[in-house]
Amino acid sequence: MREGINEVIATTAMNAAPVGVIARAGTLQAALYLTSHTAELVERDRWLVANLTHDPVLYVQTAFSDPAPEAFLQFTAGGISMCRLADAEAWAAFSVEVVRKAGATLLVNLIPIAEEICDLQVYPVNRGFSSVIEATVHATRYCVTRDPWLKQLIDHHHAIVRRCGGPRELEAMDLLTREISSRLSGQ
Ligand SMILES: Cc1cc2nc3c(=O)[nH]c(=O)nc-3n(C[C@H](O)[C@H](O)[C@H](O)COP(=O)(O)O)c2cc1C
């Protein structure tokens, strides 16, 4: 993890969701919405795995639903049975200390236990990839609040993905568009 907020895909017990790991002044923390399964499972089991990937489709998929069971790999670290994404390019396993429940969030400290780099590749900066991540953040809120400003931001990022993204970014945006419309129509 590097200083700042690291947008990872967090796995908890057979659950996956994008989460920001906040690295500041030597500490690692996560602020989890209490309405999420991730917060519920982290509070219950006290572990979390941060999965690193450059696959934009995985960010969209896991923001709205959980991958199939075969997408997870079980392992043991620090005597704790955990799971990670089978396709993660790298992962870091943490035990969890609850700091506080404040308002709508659960703030936790993440204590590193184990980590692995599985697949080392170099990725040129791609604005399409970044825009998929931005659009997905806005979409998770838009589906709850239906704030028209968020829809404008999603459309703005969609235009960047069309201009700068590759096939995987375009597939991710198509999936995002389908997820938004099925949620807005209540399906
Ligand atoms: C890039 C990105 C970062 C996110 N960061 C967080 C976060 O730090 N904390 C959080 O509670 N939700 C975060 N979310 C929203 C959750 O991923 C989303 O609410 C998800 O549906 C939770 O799934 P779950 O119920 O399976 O835990 C983020 C979403 C995206 C796309």
C-alpha cells in the first residue's frame, strides 16, 4: 500500500467489494459503510484481504454483486482462515481492530499479516481505466441517492472511457450502465 487512499477490492468471507485502504503516517485504515456486507463481515470476523488488480470489470462487478464461489481462493494466514480473489495480481491480508462506529461508518485499523505479488506487469496510465473507477464510485452513490449531479459525473466519465479506454474498460462501462438501469428500475 502506498501513502494516500489505495482503491483495492476487499475480500471478506466469500464477499468482495471495492474499498479504499487509507495509508497515512504509517497507519492503514478503512472506513466502511455500516450498510455494507463488508462492514458486517469485518466486524464479525476481524480480517480483510486487499486484492490488487488492473481489471476494470472486476471493480464494477464487485461494487454491485459478489463473484461466483470459484473466483475465491481459501488460504490461512496468521492462523486465520481467509479468502482472496483467485485472479488478484497481488494481495495483502490484514487482521482488523475496530476503532469506532461513527455515524454511518465503521472505522478499522488494518494490521498486515501476509502479502504476495502473483503477477508483476507494467501498466501505462490510462484515463479510461481511471474513469471506470470514478464512474463506479459515483454509481454506487447514485443508485442510492438518485442525485442528478452524480448522473452527470457518470456520463462525463463514460465519454472519457469511450475516448481513452480499451475493450475491457468499454466492457466495464457497459456492465455499469446495465447495473444502474436495473437498479433504477427496481429489478
Ligand atoms: C473505487 C471504489 C471505492 C470504494 N470505497 C469504499 C470504502 O472505502 N468504504 C465503503 O464502505 N464502500 C466503498 N465503496 C462502495 C462499496 O464498494 C459498495 O457499497 C459495495 O456495494 C459494498 O458491497 P458489500 O455490501 O458486498 O460490502 C467503494 C466503491 C468503489 C467503486
